[in-house]
Amino acid sequence: MEPYLVSMENISKSFPGVKALDQVSFQLKAGEVHALLGENGAGKSTLMKVLTGVYHKDNGVIKINGKEVDIADPKAAQELGISIIHQEFNLLPHLTVAQNIFIGREPRKVKGILDEKKLNEDAKKILKRLDLDLEPTDIVKDLSVAEQQMVEIAKAISVDSRVLIMDEPTAALTEGEVEKLFEIIKTFRNEGIGIVYISHKMEEFQHIVDRATVMRDGQYIGTVNFKETTLDHLIQMMVGRDLKDQYPEKHAKIGENFLEVKNISRENVLDNISFNLRKGEILGIAGLMGSGRTELARAIFGADPIDKGEIYLHGKKINISNPGDAISEGIGYLSEDRKRDGLALGLGVEDNIVLASLKDFANKFGIVQRDKTLKESEKQVKDLKVKTPSLAQKVGNLSGGNQQKVIIGKWLCKNMEVFIFDEPMRGIDVGAKYEVYNLMNQLADDGAGIIMISSELPEILGMSDRVLVMCEGRIAAELDIEEADQETIMFYATGGK
């Protein structure tokens, strides 16, 4: 039997007060796609940082092609043929595609002068190998997210990587772009490259994954052949319990209409959109990327301007020209990019929770009363079950699920009536998803109205009471949940009439 391409045996790694990895083992074969699974905080990222030389293991053995190695730093990992493509790209936007592919390794003429012709020729060969319709001279900032990801992949294989680690590679890709990526992954597999595939989108695995390893709480749980298991079994391994239903049962009583949107329009973006929202209702909004879902949410929240249209709350017309107006009216928005729009990553949990309601905690002299903010943030952390070592912990260090809970806590401080969730589960593991679903149901049970935008049709169908389908900036269909299914939603989302 040939040795594993990568063998990590009994790897341990500790940080002050935390044992991040406890005797973890992981093996990768040449020419396989190996999914690495686990909830946020399970240790996946730490294990991969050990493999790529970002962290140095405390104990254990790493072998490459059967030979024991010491990966002291990222440069050592690269020399061993190990590359990682992060979810957040590591590209220089103002440089060309070729310059990004060969950054720090540019071909030189005599006297160290850059050989630009060879640089572009070498880049062209790699782009052709990946069947990419890009030019070496294209500027990276002008590329789409999917194209930038392909540049990252090109950069990785330019150093003859034999091990490729992909972290949430499809997070921001359209369905067509995902298919293109899968074709490239299959090509790599046929070339004998070993791929570690980290993703929360487990429904994708059936297309490309050969084996899956599950981690939980910094420990190795098991490795299975993907064709011999089920998603339910993998989920059970990940969370350590049986999730009977992926979506919790709803008990909210749906009341009267209380939010009404009339004829909202914005040139080339939104076309005469009208709908209503009822108390206790979760209104799902489905549609393809570019259909206008996020733009609609941002318009209601006052984050983007509109050309015309009206919004009524409890029958009274309200004027929203900025997010401050929306917040004052009891409308909260959980952005699809929570790290950019919803959180101050460098601030602590307490500061983030009270961020939108500091005036409410100020005395008559305008001084924020710390005892009150502390009490309120402690309440939210307890009620929402936010996992954090302290209220001072920087939110940027929390998992995706806990970050989302902090944003919910921020709006609960303001007693919001309307919650707009835009891709609420993006980057959140399966166990945390269930907790956030429960929170959404609790909000609805308490009488709030929820607008939920999601690209995951099972999520739309599992959580919504009613579904709006958007296509090209219009509402193409309104469906009661009893008549909605994936085929019907996709029919309208793709322009069917």
C-alpha cells in the first residue's frame, strides 16, 4: 500500500486556557477530495494551520508521502507542496492576474530586471490549464468574486502544490460558478492532487467528496467513505446528538398585516415592489443572485436610496432615508456580510450588543451608564446562549453562529418589531444553525415579523410561512408555503410565467 500523501498522527495544540487539538489524526490520499467537517470551534482551522505552518504542533507526527517532516512556517509548507485557499482571498487588487499568481517569485532577466513577457506567458499557461477566460494583464480588482477565486487557485498550483486546502470555496459563488469549480477540482483529482475540502454546504459533497473526517471539540471523531454514509449520520457525528428535524417546529400565531411595502423602485435594480408582512410571520424571499433580494432589504432599511415607493407600519406611513430612521421605527437588519455591516469586529461582545442603543443607556447628561449596558449584555448573552469567554472578548474572535447571535442581541436591545435576515446562515455550522432557527421562531412567537432572504431553498421551505420569489428586480410570485416546492420556486426565479 502506498503511503498517504499527508498523514497527521495524534496532533495536539494548546493555547492559554484552551486545548484546541487533542490527539487528532487525519490522512489524505493522493487524488482524493477529503471533506473536513465539524462545527465552528471544532478545531478544523487549527488543524489546517498546523499543516500549513501557521501554528506549530505541541505533539504528534506529520508525514508527507511517508516521510516525517517538521513544518516550521508557511514557507516550509509551500516547499512541501501544501497550499491553502482561504475564504477571504489573499490577493493584491491593484496588481494584474499574472503579478498575483507569481507574487514574490517573478521571473527575472539579468541584473534582476523583471521579465514581464515571461511572467505573462507563464501565467497564460496556468490559466489555460484551468480553462479560464482571463488575461494575465487583467487587473484583479476588476474581476468577479468567482474569477478572483480562480486566481487564488492558479496561484496555488503555480508552486506545484500536491496538497490543496479549500476553505468554504463556494460561499460567494453562483450555481454556474460552483459547477465550474467542481470541474476544476475533478481535474486536480485526476492529476493526483489531494484536496482538503472545508464547507458547511454539505449538500455539495455528493458531487465531489470521496471521504469525510469529522472533528468535534478539538477531537477526532471518525473518517467515513462518503458513498457509504448519509448526511444525517455526518451531522450526528458533528454535533454529538441526533437532530430529529433540521428545522424546528413553529408555534407562532400569525396576526394581522403590520408592515406594508408599496411600489418600491430603483432604476435598474428594483421594479415596483409591493408586499406585506404579518405579526408572527416568517416571510421567505427566494431568488437567484442578482435578483434584487439584498437590494430590497437594504432599501427597506434605508441603507440604499430608492427612486419611489412607500412603507407603512401599523397603517402609518413612515419615512426611512437612512438606517437610523429604520432603527427608530423598530426595523433591524442582519446583513449577509455581518463582518462588514453588522459588527464592530475589534470591539467586545458587550460593546456590540449595546452599539445601536447607547442613547437608551445614557443618563440625563448623555453619559452612558456602564452598569446598565453590562446588565443588558449579560442578559442577551445568557438568553441567546452566546458562547464567549467574557463580555470583553472581541467579536471578531467568535464563531459565525455566535457572531450572528450577538447581532440578534443588538436588535433585541431595541425591541425591534421587524427583523430582516439576509442569508442568516452563511458561514454557520449545522449545530449553530438549529439554534439560530430556534431564535427566529422565538422572535416570531413574541410577535415580531421576520423577512428572511436565503439562497438555500430547503431553508426557505423549512422556515417560511409564505414565500416571495424575485427575478430581475421584480416579485415574480407569492406562494403560500403549502404550494411552494423547490421546482416551483426555481421556475419563477428563472423567469417562468
